[in-house]
Amino acid sequence: MKLAALVFLVACGQRDQARPPQPVVAAQPPVARAQPASGSGADIKRPCSMITAAEVSGIVGFTVTAHDDQFRCKFVDGKTGWLSLELMESTSRSARDICEYAPDKRTAVPGVGDAASYFGATACVKLGDVAIIVDGANLAEHSDALGHAGAQKPEILVAKLVASRIP
């Protein structure tokens, strides 16, 4: 299991509580590690370690900074909006609630992970027992890239890059 050592940090009531952004800091030595080609030491227990702010900036078309918000990584734009990245067990209630919301209105994206789809600005990519949730609904900046759909949708591209770094 890819997430056997993952400490599940997402509680239903904590998802969108306002908290000041915290700087990215080193955590205790990770148990489950992904090894991307760049050798950056990505750790599935620390979403901010799975993708850089520069990579997200390139995908969305404007500069973002990464802020570790414990259970998620927030990529904050210049107008204090953000895109969030969360990794959770795909069988968890939170993952099911997000990934299965509005099934008749979701857009499936074949060829990404084991299953990928999005509804609005929230994408879900499942890879083994990991659900990669990328939510761009709170972005305040705008770019042409945000108008893309399908496999070129920025939230899907972020999730796809993260998925490529999960062992």
C-alpha cells in the first residue's frame, strides 16, 4: 500500500478553516517517500514537497508561493487567492465526498492515474490508494491557462505531476 505509513491529517471539519499561511518547514524523517527524477525528496505525508511553487506557477500562468498548511499545501497567488493540494487515502470519506461529488456532472479525464475527473475547479486523481485533490476555486489571479479543460486543465496537470512522483 502506498499510504500504509501515511498519517491521515484531514478531518472533515478542518478543510476550510481560515489559518494564516505557515512557511514550508522540514518535518520529521518521512516513512513513505517518493523519489522524483529531480531528487527533491518528495514525501507523500507533506504535500508541499510533492511539487514546487515554480512548477505550479508554470502550470497556472502566474507566480504562486507555497505555504504548508499541515494537511494541505496552498499555492498562494499575488492577490492572496490560492490553489490547494491535498493527498489522502482514496477510501476515506473525505476523498469519496470530493471525488464522487456530482457524478453526472463530473468530467472524466482518461489516461491520468487510475481514475481522474473534475467538477468545476476541483480535480481528483486516484492512484492506487492515494487520492490527489487539487482545488483552484479560490484563485484570485487569472490567466489563459485557467480556461483549459480536460487533460490540459491546470488542476489536472498539477495532480498528474504529483501522481508521477508517487512510488
